[in-house]
Amino acid sequence: MKKIYLAGGCFWGVEAYFKDIKGVEDSLVGYANGNSEKTTYENLYQTDHAETVEISYDGKEESLERILEYFYYIIDPFSINKQGNDVGRQYRSGIFSKDEKDLNKVKDK
């Protein structure tokens, strides 16, 4: 099972979108890329985390490249600290991974 972490506005909307994609096995909402290990919704302004969705996908039916294509359908990568009607740093866009190879693929896109 492969995993990628996507931040692109409200995590509930991103998660709902990816749940309908064949090959996406699971998703989990949370926070990433802040200045502390943990945060809560109440202290996002202090910890500077982004709303993020962990996407678990099979890597067979859906490749990372295809997952990223789906992601770019729903976000504006040039929008700063907002997506659609969601405004604030917690709604900034980002792609995160624990796999260095995946990060290199993202950089090449």
C-alpha cells in the first residue's frame, strides 16, 4: 500500500473527492507541515499546520502520477493560503510524503 499526503483546502472536501476514486483504498484527515508535532483545530494559528489528507492507494490501479492529476483537478496550485472559499494558512496547498522517491516524482511534475 502506497501513501501520499495532500493539502488542498478543507480536508473534508479533499477526502470526499478521493474516496470515490478507484484504487484509493483509504483516507484519513489530519494536519501536516506545522511547527510542532501535534496540533488541534483550536490551536492551528499557533502551530501553523495545513489541513491534510493521507491517501492510501494500491499503486496498481492508481499510480502516484494519476493521484496527482486528480489532485490538480480540484486545487489551484498558484493560490496562496486558500482554496475556493476556504481562506487561511491552514488551507494552503501541499504534497507531502515519507518516501523520498515519491517526493522526487512530485518535483518532476
